[in-house]
Amino acid sequence: MYVANLSYGLLEKYLDETVGLGFLRFDGDRYAVTEKGQEFLEKYSAFSRRNSVVEKKFRSISFEREALKRMCELPRAVKAKTGNGRKR
């Protein structure tokens, strides 16, 4: 509870939800991860790694797109002469 910086109320809520989903079970005095919970953690870990790679690539592509857009903009001096970049 303290390590996760959760209030007691939120801890109870999350424990109830994870037990209800079958990810945890309560063994009288402690909680244990179920087989379903372990499978979820493994799949989530794999997803998280792949998602991190995709997000990194997306940021790179977005940066490249912005650089290309900037290359297509007319310089300010040209915009001023032609009136907002439009030829007369």
C-alpha cells in the first residue's frame, strides 16, 4: 500500500477487482497470484515492451513529418513580398 502510494480505500478496491477477475486469490491471511494472473502479467509485460518500441518509432516518424512540413513552408521574407505566401 505504501510502496504503491495507495490509500487503504483504493487498495481494497483494486484487490477486490483483481480477485474478482481471477488474477489474485485470498488465502486467509495473504493474497497470491493465480495462474490466470501470472499469464496476464506475462502477456502485459510482452505488450508493454512492444508498445514501447512502437511509441519510440511513432515519435521518430512524427519528428520527421514535422521536419518535412517545415521544409515546405515559405520563408517569412517571401511571404511578406507575396502577401501571406500567395502570388498575385
